[in-house]
Amino acid sequence: MSTLQNIGIFLVDTAFTLYIYAVILRFVLAMSRADFYNPISQTIVTITNPVLIPLRRMIPAMGKIDTAAVVLALALIFTKTLLILLMQGTSVGFIGLVFYAIIELLRIVIWLYIIAIILQAVMSWFGNSYGNPLASILNSLVEPVLRPIRNVVPNIGMIDVSPIIAILGLNILLIILDGLA
């Protein structure tokens, strides 16, 4: 593979991945009912609105699930993978690409939660994060994952082990997804 091909693949992968993460983050923040007026939420909304608003006219929400965001994320993953495969001179069947896109979407969501849990844990070491927009978003994002664990597993002294247990569980899910792929 030539250097130019590698640069092209890198640029395609990076551009698509950043936007895919923005769309998925918007979906997950909406599902966790994070503060819509938080500056970080507003940035994500501003970035994703130009594509999601027209798409929502064609793909309505299913209950509380923003179906348009899920379809957009899957389409972006599909397109990114297809472009990279074409740039490499490789081909895969349509069904294989769809299956890969679904698995990759689930991986991205799991990684998003792992990163959010780690960031929240690190931020908690530095004391008062009141008024910090990132801390507010992280709390909204990870609380639905950590609360059920906290209800079952008590703190050990002053240490909350729920983030560790959640990360272990999320990594097990990643291993299962790798087995499916």
C-alpha cells in the first residue's frame, strides 16, 4: 500500500470516526436525559443538527429512541468501512458490511461508556467539580450504568468500586462482540 493510500485511509477514518462519535454521543446523552442546555450538549447538537434534522423528517423516533441518530450512525459506519475497503482494494458483501456496522456501533457505545466512566473517576479525585459542564455531562451519562451496581455492591470503606465493576462488565461485552465478529 502506498503512502498516499495510507494518508487517505487515515483521513477518511478520522473524519468519519469523529462524526460517528458525535452522533452516538448525542443519542446516548438524549437517552440518559443529560442537560440539553449544557455547553457540551449544545456543541454536539450544533454539529449533528445539519444531518439529523432532515433525516428525522424521513425516519421518525420510536418512543424515546432517536431512530434517525441510530440509522445515521449505522450509515456512517457502513460508508466509512466501504470507503476504506475500496481504498485498500478489498471487497466484502453487503450483508457482511451491515453486520460489521451493527457490531461496530455497539463497540463504539461501549467504548464511549468506558471512557466516560474513567474520566468521571479521574475527575472525582480532584474534588469539587460543581459547575463544570464536563462533570455534569459525565454524571448524567454514567449514572444509569453505575446506579444498579451501586445498589448491589456497597462501597468498600470510602472507595466506590462500581466504576471498576462497570468497566469489567463492559470489557466482557467487548469480548463477546469480538467473538460474534
